[in-house]
Amino acid sequence: MRKTVTITYPADPATVATMLADPAFQRGRVARLGQDGLDVDVVTRGEGFAVTVRGAVPADRLPSAARRFVRGPLSLTLTESWGEPGDGGRREGRLSAEIGGAPVHVAATGSMSSDDGARTTVVLDLSLDVTVPLVGRALEDRAMGHVDAVVADEQARATAWLASH
């Protein structure tokens, strides 16, 4: 299942990239998941960067529809990487989620750009595949149904973070 997601940040691309590469911002993102034991690692590559979140998610923290397919904790590795800036601060990025112990594949390609220099738009082409016979599509629909709430939360938290930094 695919979905295009747009996130708007109230700052120029250089400031947004600095925020996304900030370990404190990333730890705040992880904290909102309400999950203990997730580690955050930020690595810079020139003017680009990669953020990796690793840990385990107990089965009881999963949506009820997914719990019946999982017997124990799931290992989780989320990676978000953004390349060096090009014209006007435009960047290309990739996101992926590796979920050990679950028949799920999540990936996205994206772009970060600004039309006016005051706001940054991130557009992600998100792909989610759940390979569970008969119910995989229903699980994908449920998961994708939460994306808009995640985007709204990201925009609100980023706006507050940018206002305080």
C-alpha cells in the first residue's frame, strides 16, 4: 500500500535539517512513542545526516489486530537519512523500518524543499507491505489510517521545537 505524505515545517530547509539532525529533537520524537529502551544515533555525512532508532517493542504495545500474529517483542530499527543540500536547500531522503519478527516492510523516499524560504515542505512517498495472508491488507489500511495523526503530531512538536530554539 502506498501513500504520499506531506509535512510542513515553519522554517527554512537548513534550519529544518539542523533540527532533524539534533539528537535532542530525535530523543523527543522517540519519547512520544512512550516506549522505553529505544536508542537514538545521529551520524553526520558532510552536510547530510542519518538518524537510526533501535530497540524492542513488546507485543502488548502493538495494536490489538497485530498482537495475534506476534509471539514476543519485536526488534525495531528505524532509519531516516537526508543527503546534502542542493539548489535552494533541497534535499533527498530515505526512511525505512526494519521490524524483526513481523511480516512488515516499511520504506519511503522523500524530498525536502522550500518555495518561499520561510517554510519547508517534506514530501514522502510511503510504502507499507504486510504479508499476512487474508488480513495483510486490513492491517495496512489500519496502519495507514494513523499516518495523518502522526503527521499532525510531528508538525506540532516541530513547530514548538523550532520556536524554542
